[in-house]
Amino acid sequence: MAKITFLGAGSTVFAKNILGDCLLSPALRDSEFALFDIDLQRLKESEQMLNAINANTGNHGKIVAYTDRKEALRGADYVINAVQIGGYEPCTVIDFEVPKKYGLRQTIGDTIGIGGIFRALRTIPVMFDFARDMEEVCPDAWFLNYTNPMAMITGAMLRYTGIKTVGLCHSVQVCASHLLHHLGMPTDRIKWQIAGINHMAWLLEISRDGVDLYPEIKRRAAEKQKQGKHHDMVRFEIMRRFGYYVTESSEHNAEYMPYFIKSKYPELIEELNIPLDEYPRRCVAQIKGWEKLREHLVNNKDLSHERTYEYGSYIMEAMETNQPYKIHGNVINNGMITNLPDNACVEVPCLVDANGISPCYVGELPPQLAALNLTNINVHLLTIEAAVTLKKEHIYHAAMLDPHTSSELSLDEIVQLCDDLIEAHGDWLPKFK
């Protein structure tokens, strides 16, 4: 019987998706599901929800809520990480409101950009705390990271701890089908290849029965752009200019590049349907909607679950049964993509079985795509350097090299903004020198 520990189990919807999936897997359903969260009310609600699913799926599993993190981790075979350090309030609010004083606007702020940098700086120290606990009580466990900024956190864990780690995001497995559906094209019998970095991986090939679908995709995308606003205008513009479709959404990619959110060209926000302050809006709506959702998820003895497309349960299932399964995981490059740095965290195809997670060789990306990835990798690597060395200068360097921040602010403004954010975060950050 495996022990599966969920850190951040108060994320009730996500806990339902990942652990509910496990309860539907014959290879995993007899496991102990160890829940941990610092919010004891949300922890209790997730425990109650999972007990209902467990009861309605044969009562095979053992659901245990822990208030001691180390005990939740003790003896674990798998650790799922879904924490958000600092929450919506105060930290996400700080990430958005302080930059606004400088005229720097964001959409999501959780991957790179000034918001992503500071989310990483307050999260990586906690990840290292998790790693120290795991090295003591479950050194052989796999750490399945779902927390953003994905590349920075996963890269830091893989480079600076002894914990076996993979970063998981669901933007890859739905990329091709969502694109085709949006363009009114059938999704059956398709083959595709994706590689790059998290939230900026590239649909390198897509075909049906050996026929390249990209020419028709580009033709329909160009028509779609002329027909009026839709949710994917930024990604279609990126595809038009750079030749390939990118995995993560338009609202994300609008702030990963220097071309779209520009004070000099405010009309682009309207033309490309860019939702500024989108993540805070989602947070407020989620908090407001939780009371209604709680009734369905927590106080529902008849609660059922259908297995989702999240990778987590399939990875654990493959490791337990030695039945191979293919995923796209975030791993250290080590030559998998030959024109990206070896120490970068990349998102590539991986084979999963009882041996663990084996990344697959990709080779060279088209040079323009590698160049775009590098602009984000620079920020990843320097933010990790700041988190590890606690040198404030590397926070400045990361922000100075961030594509969106550097396109809008002067060097002096960037330094002052970083100082203001450090002060506003207070004890949520370590002390930098």
C-alpha cells in the first residue's frame, strides 16, 4: 500500500481532482492519503470531501488529515505539492498593486514577470523546508510539483535538493485538442509533438493520418482574427509572427513577451482582448463562489468523481504497476533540448514506469522559439540564484532581464520597484543582503 501525501490539501477542488483520480485507480485506491494544510478549516473540508468519494467508490483508501507536516510526510511514497505561499491576500495583491504604481500592468503574474519573480522568492524557501523534511522522513519519495512558478520551483528543487522532483502542468495535454476545437477542426487521429519550457512550450508538429495540419490551422486562425474578439488572440498573433502555437493561454503569454502590454500602445489591450488583472479577478470570484461550491463538495454524502486528465494519478499508477505511461514533465534539461541551457528547467516528453521518470531527447528547437524561451529562462535562473544566495542584486538582475518589465520601466525604476516589493512583502520573504 502506497502513502500519498498532499501538501496544500485545503485546495479542495484540486485535491478532489488528483486524489479522487487515485481513488478510482485499482493500483492506488488502497493507499493512505495523507492530507496537510496550514488552514485547518479547509483541511477538514477536504478530508470530509475525500471521505465521501472514498465511501462511494468502495471505501478502499485511508484518508488521514495531519496537523504536523513532518508526520504527514513520514514514510510517503509520493508527495503532491499544491501550496500557494502568501495567498491572494496579502501577497498576490502586493504582486499586482505595487507594480501598478510604476505603470507596470500584469494579467496573471505567477510565472515570470515581476509577480512571478516575487512569488518564486517567497515560495522556494518553503520548498527547501519541505525538502529537508522529506530527506529526513521519506528520502525516496517522488515530489510531484503543481505550484507556480513551475520552472523556477521545480528547477530549484532539482538543482539544490536531493529530492526526486517533476513539475506538472495541464496546459500541454489539452493544447492540441483545444486549438483544433477552437478552429472547428476534428480532433480524432491526431499526432503532435510539444517541447519548450513551462507555459511557453511549442506545438512543434501536428498531423492527422500523416498530413500536416499546420497550414490549415494557420489559415483558419488568420480568418478567426478578422472575425472579432476571441479568447486566443495573443497566441494566434504569436503563431503568425513566430510560426508555431504556444501551449499556455493568451492571458499568460501576453505578459511573457515585450510586445503586447505596452503603455505606448494602449490600443493593443483592446485589439488583442488582453485581460489585465485577470488573476486577482479570478481569485475574488473563487473566494466568493466557495460558499456555494462547499455545499456541493463538502456537505454532499453522495459526491462522485470522474477521472480527470491531470497527470498525477497516471504517474503514480505507472510507477506502481511498471506499465509505461507518457507525460510532458518539467525537468532539468541536461541536453534534452540542445539549444537551451543544460541547467534550465524544460518541459519535454517523459516516459514513466517503475524506474521513475525518464526525459526524452528532443534536439534543437527552431531558433526563434529557443530565443523566446531563453528570454524567460534568464529570469528563471537569476531568480533561483537570488533565492539560493539571498543576494538582492540577483533580484534586480532577474527583473532587469524580464521581457515585460524591462520593456516598460527604466533600470532605476526596476530597482526601486524591487525594493518596494521587498519591503511590502515583509516577513513573507527571507532577508536579502
